Amino acid sequence: MSRNVVISQSMYFPWVGLLEQVRLADVFVHYDDVQFDRGLYNRVQVKTEQGPRWITVPLRNHRRGQKIDEIAIDSGVDWRRRHRDVLLQAYRKAPFLKEMLALVDSVFELPVTTLAELSRASLLALVDYFDLRAGRSFLDSRELGIQGASSQRLRDMVLGVGGAAYITGHGARNYLDHALLERAGISVRYMDYQRVPYPQQHGAFTPYVTGLDLVANCGTQGASVITSPAMAWRQFLGEPA
């Protein structure tokens, strides 16, 4: 049986596009034993009356070269209350405000200490809310015990979990060795983000905000916009088949 594999760094209450990757995956690998890039994984945008606003998880004693799953959260500041206050203010008129805050509280109540733990919990809370977990496996890249780097490691992880297709976001176009994966019998596909509009607070639609925005505005019916497909890598890059 053909299995679709997504390998992605965990992100804090991510945008709908990552949920769409989950929807297409048979196996989702949390790729957190790789170097942390500041600003990409510990913050997310919230749509407010004043425009998009970043909420950021503070880090403790972060040092250059540290891996995502090694980074501790700074609990010396009450960032949970601050984030909840921003969300409450931004979505105070949204029809599913209470459901969104309940989801946030369920994550904030967990005894997490690292950024990877928090980000995974926030992603999976959204996955469960939109009923995307059934039939999918969620694995930890470190626990797979597959060494290496870059495209070679991605190839070996896809093969290691029995995958036949690797589905990825757009950032991979800058580094992925497509031919290396194809020689191993793995088809490579890129997300074809549709960015389907849905009712939002505060003006014109923007897709690049936290998935909590979809919860607050649409409730569980928001699953109807988590629909983007994926396309073959040559089509995505505009190369001949």
C-alpha cells in the first residue's frame, strides 16, 4: 500500500497549511532533532483589529546551534496569560470563542518544558479538534534512530516508515535533492495551497495566521476548508515531466 509521509518541524499553533499537510499524510514525522531557526517555530500570527500580531513563546538559555527538541521554554514570565489575553481580545466577537479558548487552555495546562513538546501538543490539539488523527501515525524523528543530514536523511526516514511518497511545503524547493528520492522509488510532491477563504474577524481574509483563527470563526465546520492537494515536484517547479 502506498503511504504518504510528511516530515516537518513542529510549530506553535500553526497555520492551516500545516493541518493540510497532516490531512494528506499517512505518517507525520515531527522533525525536531534539527537546528532551531529563531523566529520560525516559537511564534505565530494572530489577526487583530490592529492587523496581524505575533505571539512568541519565550526561550530559556537558548544558544546557537541548539536543536529544536533541546530548547527549554522560559517559564520566568507568564507568557501563557499574555497569549490568552491577546487571543481573547482578538476573537471576543467570534462565534466559537469559547471553543477556541478551551482548546488553548487544554494545551497550556500540560506540563511541557521544551519548545518541541509545546509545539507538538498545540499541533495535535488542532488535529484532534478538526478530527484529522484517525488512520494517521505521528512519529518522532529522533526515536526513529535514522542518522544523516538533508535529503539523504529525509530519503532514509521515508523508506524507514514504509513511505512511497514524500509531501512537503514550499521551503524544500531550495534544498531538496528530488532525484535522490526518486532513485529510491519515492515520489516527491509539493503542497498546492488553495488558501480557501472563510469568515474572519477584522477585515480582508488572510490565510497566514494561527489555526486558532479557524477554530474561533468556524468551529469544527472549519474542517471543510482544510482541503489543499499536493502536486508532483516537476509541475511545482515548472520543469518538463
